[in-house]
Amino acid sequence: MVPEREQFIVWIHEAVAAGARRRLACDEVGISLRTLQRWMNGDRAKADARTTCVRPEPVNKLSELGRQQVLNVCNSPEYASLPPSQIVPRLADKGIYIASESTMYRVLEAQDQCHRRGRAQAPGKHKAPTSYRAEAANQVWSWDITYLPTQVRGQFYYLYLFEDIYSRKAVGWEVYEQESGDLGGC
């Protein structure tokens, strides 16, 4: 990469010496004027930061054999019901390291196996709550329980309040020492 930069700098200097504008010369070789300025200020040894440049393969990239090993472990009967966040520590307890947790998630996602594992259930679909509409007072009532503090810490009285949803006025209330479905008989 560095010899390529040096060549670009030489070409741009030649073009500018021949009368071309520096920005147009940079456009011609596919770099910005700011990149040229950065290279000329001593950053010539750094790697190419352009998003379009060809980058070398990472040296620590998981091989195909490593990917298969991750899949074999994750799909083995012992770990098939566990997510990678539990597989990695269990393997570490045995002194085995195959891949990081995030790598296991990436491998499973690439194989479309990154679904809920184990006893965790997929989120269920819930029906929208029933909605009631009142056109006048005393057609629909609603209720609520409110905790009323007492002098004893952690002990409460329970206020059962019945409300008309049209007028928002309390139509009844009762106070009990315990909360129970059998109470509140308004």
C-alpha cells in the first residue's frame, strides 16, 4: 500500500507542476484532497483508510473447519438447548476454547440457527384488550385497587374503587385489610 501512495504523490506533483489543479489531480487517482494532505504531512506509513480499498483477510478469521466445529458443538445434545452465552462458560470450565460468544452468535446467525434455544419460549402474541365505549353515565364501570399505607411498615389497606368511565366519577368504594378476588362486591 505504501509504494502505491508514494506513486500517487509523485503523479499528483507532476500534474500540478504541469499546470493541473491539485484537487482535479486527486480526483483522477481516486483520493480526496484531504487524503493527499494527510499523506504529505507524514501519515504515509498508515494503512489505507479509504472504504473502497482492498483489505487483506484478517489473520484471526475463523476457518471453515472452525465454523464447522462451532456448529457441531452448538448442535450437540449437551449444548443444543443452550445459547452461546451459556455454552462458552461451560466449555471454559472444561478448559476448552472454540470461539468467543459473539463469534458463536455470528456463526449460528449465518446458518439461520440463531433462534431461541432451551426452555425459553418465543414471545407470544397477545390479543388487544377489549375496549368499551360509554355514550352516557352509568353505562360502563371500571375498577381499580389502590394501596393505602398504614402505621406499620409494609402493611397496607386496599381501596377498591369503582368508577364510571363516562363521567370519571367514583360510583362506589370499599376498604379491606387484604387483597382478594372474593372481595369488592359493589
